[in-house]
Amino acid sequence: MKVQGVNASSRKTRTLIKTVFAELMQEKKELNKITVTELVKRADITRSTFYTHYDDIYEVAKDYHLCLTNYLLVIYVVARVLM
């Protein structure tokens, strides 16, 4: 991972990339069918912007998985507290 959410703009861009990645995963169902070119076109960002934040599409997948795992963990912990 290159940029670590240093500022609001970086966080916003990384969120956009992960959102578009999730949309493409829903459509294509396979990671190896998603390209950086397709992602940047859909996100309306440049390849340079993408590569400022990630090394490749697999790094986006890892980051998305981590965010999703953290989100589910928070839900689990809150549910346990409310029981």
C-alpha cells in the first residue's frame, strides 16, 4: 500500500477506488477479470492517481477485504455488547 490515508482527499480517493472495485466484483464475480483500466474509467480517475494509492488490483482487493473484515468485527462486537 502506498498512501496511508494521509489526508481527507486521500481517504476519499481510496474509498472511491474500493467502492468501484466492489461494484466490479459484483458484476464480474472474478478478481482476475477486473483491470486497472476498467476501474479508473469507472471511477473517473487517472491511472497515475490509482498507482499513487495502490500497486495493483490485488492490493485493492486486500484493502477492501481488510475494511470489510473490520466492519464485520465491529458489528459482531456491538451485537455481543447489546445482548
